[in-house]
Amino acid sequence: MVRAIRGAIQVDADDRDAIIEATTELVSTLMERNELTTDDVISVLFTATPDLTAEFPALAARKLGFHEVPLICCSEIDVPGALPRVVRLMAHVETDRPRSEIQHVYLRGAVALRQDIAQ
């Protein structure tokens, strides 16, 4: 079955290393919690709030071995009052897990975005 898995993390600063480190944490946690390998991943969409411009979040996934997986980065709408410095992702994966067992991952300050599903 194909499933979509969501996640988000708040980044400490608009700094290349901070973006790579936070995105690495987000992707690694999502993969571990859902018992996935890169072969299970169909594609990943990354978004970043407009205040994050120092690096593409997808670079972190490439460094984790996502060489054959289509990745794309987009800038989010600049909504007044929105949580700053957030990287979000939506991963499309192949898994035998039922929808009820999918683990969506919201980390650091991004937990506030979806307290109903944050792990």
C-alpha cells in the first residue's frame, strides 16, 4: 500500500548546519518510527518557512542515502503569526502498515503544530 507520512521540525536558526541537522533528525526519526528503508520511499516533499533560506532541506535526505528518491523543496506561504523556522515534509511510502499504525513525526517546537498526532 502507498501511504503518506507527515512530519515537521523547528530549526534553531537560519543556518546551513542547523537546517541540515534538524532535517536529518526529522527524516531519521520518521524512518525509524515507521520501520522504513530508502527502498520503501517513493518521494518526499519538503517545505520550509520563508525565514529559512540558508540551505535546501532535501540535502539532508541526500546525505542519508536518498539518492534514487525524488525530492523537492518548496517555500511555504508567509502567514503572519505562523511558527518560525519550520521544515515540514510529506513522504510517500510503500508499507504494509495500516493507516492507523503510521507514525507522523512532529519534533521540537513543531509539536505545537499538531498536538493531536505528534509523537
